[in-house]
Amino acid sequence: MTTKTISLFDLAPGKTLLERYTIRRTNRHGGMATTFEVEDSKTGGSLEMQVFPSALFETHQQSIEFAEALARWKDLHASSVLAARDVRSIEDGTILYLTDLPPGRSLRARLAEEPRMTSKETLSIGRQLLDELAAIHGAGLVHGDIKPHTIHVEESKGLRVTLVDGGITQALWSAKHLGDKTALIGTPYYAPVEQFGGESPDVQSDLYNLATVLYELASGAMPWKGNTFLEVFQSKLAKSPPPMKSLAPKVEVPADLETAIAVGLMADRALRYRTAAEFKARLATVKAA
């Protein structure tokens, strides 16, 4: 039987979609999707299913292009990037995106308990994620929205990290044919200033996202202040990020670590890291206890 539409009634525990994926429970909160843990009757394993509603797209062709963009992630093999397993297009334009279950918990949940990490922990997370970004970018892909919500940590394994939601922001941008100048799609606090003017997520925006996360981990404070979209944008117009001491006076961060992070946060993209390898090489020079 071919599924033509998906209703709210279908998205309930015990319901089976596509005669294969049985919903067990709601999982984490996705930015644009409803997210569930499902059982795959074909393999017997558990997966995460994100349901992107047809209302997210203006035309059926957009939903098809969105699915095609996500499907490219099925060919990516990176140990710390959540593996994509299946992408399905429903006739009404709804998209089902199946991945492995995210391990551990989100970095945001971890920071809710303790708002900063040691310099050693910050470096470990940065180096791991830069290895994965090198693999992502080497495959011609862009994550598009790196932030504590899209980084999962397994503390029982020494802060092993996993990137989730890879490519969703970029795929939506591409499918909607937003072009070079349009409204920001992403997370304002972590996005570079050029994205506020409508530029598409790219390799450098991924590195800027990560540098913002590392600033937050090292200092316990966000580098960019503001309660509105405009206020955040204006704070990012400064040539370089504020000194960590100005936002967290009691925190001691090694100067070489702060400088390495600051390079990734310059307002002028020409002054920032161009590749994940370049960023990682700079972090390799940091001698944090």
C-alpha cells in the first residue's frame, strides 16, 4: 500500500509508517520537524525519524529537492556524524528522514547543569568536531547549523561527540531556491554576520558556528549579546569578539586558546579560518591544562 498523506493521527506511538517504521515515542525536539524514536521492522533496530510537514514547502517540487539534498548524507561515512539511513517522500509533500538514534545527550543539556567546560574539554570537543567537519566538507556537504543543540555528548566515553541534524538547514535553503540574499535560516547567535544579509550556509559558516560554541564552552558566556534579531546582528558587526574576561571576569582561559577561538569569529570572513584543517592546526598549538 502506498502512503499518500500523513495526519496527526498517524504520528502516535504504535502507529506504523510505510509498513516498516513503528513509532515508539517522541524523541528530542527538532527545529522544523516532529521527531520520534521508531523501530525498523526490516532490521529490528531503533532509529530516529524526523517528519518534515508538507506545509514547510511552497510546492511539491521543493519537498522533492529537500529530500534529494538530505539523501546525499546517506553516502557520508564519519564516525562522529549521525548516520542517515533513509529518506522518504510522501505524496502530499511530507518528508520522512531516518537516522541512527542520537547517542548521549545534547551539549545544551550538559551546559544547563554547568555553563562552562575546562580548557582541556573545550579543546577535545573542538578537535573532534573539526575532524568531522573536514569529512563533511570533503564530501561537498555543509552542516549549516552547528550549536549545542546539534552536538551530542557521551560523557561515559570521555566526552565523545556526535553531530546531529546535518544538512537540514542547507537542504531547506537549496530546496526553497532562496538564492544569495534572503532571510536568515539558522540560529542567529551562532550564525556569521553575512548570513544575516542572506548568504547561504557554507564551509566558513560551519567554522564560525563551531567557534561560537567553543567560546561559550571556554568562558561560560555567549560572545554576542542582544534580545532581538537586530541587536544580535549589531553586536556581530564588531571587528572581533569581546574579550572573555569582559563577559566572565572570574574565568581563567589560556590566552592561546582564546586567540585561536577569536580568529574563527572575526566579522570579516577573509580574516577567519578557511578550512577545518586550518582551524584544527591552530588548536593544536594551544597548550591548555
